[in-house]
Amino acid sequence: MGHLDHAAYGWLTPALSYVMASLGAALGLRCTVRALAATTRASRRNWLLTAASAIGTGIWTMHFVAMLGFHVTGSEIRYNVPLTILSLLVAMLVVGAGVFAVGYGKDRGRALVLGGLTTGLGVASMHYLGMAALRLHGSVSYEPLTVGLSVAIAVVAATAALWAALNIKSPVAVAVASLVMGAAVSSMHYTGMLAVAVEVTPSDAALPGATAMQFIFPLAVGLGSYLFITSAFVALSPTADEREASAMASADLRLGERAATAPAG
């Protein structure tokens, strides 16, 4: 049985992965709030697409930043590149299905349950597909009850996040909900990792795939940059209320100018 270290670099990878999960959740929630307030179908669709990409990217980045700290005594670790990329696509597509269910659902309660279940299963699918991309000298097994607990945490966390998007509008409340969501997603990840057991088979044979630093780290940096840039764009983009207030102010200004220039009498 190989000794597993889930935080080989101390608190660095858990803390950084939590930041990425919270950032993705914050951006996704803000975009979902914008989508629900959108006045056109195109605008709602675009905001929901951004929300799905943000949440999916944040969850994927959280997972693989955390995996940078995963070491197994007695074996190197490699990652199957196609499976790793597939896990990112699954995260965005399945999370997108859940977000769109909430964004377009007529019955808010049913949409929330369907969206939360779909999104939560998407989070869990991404995690275990990402683990399937793992290559090492030996075999990986899972404790079923702990796996089930991790899936349940993912579904509850996703449902709570979507509930927040439907019911919480203020930026401060969304920020708090994002921190809670980040903690829940990180808890899901490390609960899933507690289910892992590795039976190491010593070997000098070269492992297939790419190392974390060759592939995972550059991709995580790129996706993290996407989250930060998109967050800045969303923060600077006016909300529907702000646009309405601006339009009213402009209309009042024009009326005032007309009154001032109108001939007396």
C-alpha cells in the first residue's frame, strides 16, 4: 500500500485551490444573477454561457491545483492528456446544463432541484474523470461510502449555489455565498481523495502521459488568468439596474436642457 500525501507542499495547494473554487463560484453566481435580470434572450444566453464556463473552469482548476500536491510514495505520477481535457469539457458542459435549467426554468423550485442535481453530478464526474486520468505504478481503488459522500456534498453544494443565484442579489451576499461554495467544492474534492487507496507495484518502466508541471500547471495558470480577466470584465460591466438608472438620468438631463433653452412666454 503506497503512502498518500494530499498536501505535499503544505497549505499552498489547498489554499490556492480554495481561492480558485471561490473565484469561479463568485463569477458564475454574478453571471447567473445578470442572466436572470437580462431583458433579451441573447443577453440571457450569453451570461449563462459565461456562468457555466466560469463555474466549470473554477472547479476544474481547483481540482488540479489540489492535485499538484498529491504524491504517492514509491511511484511517479503522470496524467493522460486526452482524459484530463475531457474532464474540463465535462465540467463545463454538465455545469452548463444545470445553469441553463435554472436560467430558463419556469418552475423555480423544480428548476433548482434539476439544476442542482445536474451541476453536482457534473462536479463529481469531473473529479472522478480527472482521477481516471492518473497514471502511476500500481492500481487505484476507492472506498464506496466515501465516494458516495463526496457526490452528495457536490450535489448539496451545487444546489445551494444555484439557490443563492436565484435569491441573493447584493454583491456582498454573493461574495459570502461564493466563499461557502468554494469551501463546499474543496470539501468535496478532499472527501473524494480520502476514498482513494493506492497499491504500488514497483517498476522502472516509463509511465505514459505528462507530468503535472508539464501539462496541468500551465493549463491551470491559463484558466486562472481567464477567471481573473473575466471577473474584472463583469465587475466593470454595468448591471441592468445601473443601465436603467443611467438612462433615466440621461433622460432627465435632456428634459432639463430643453426646459432651459425653451423660449420664455
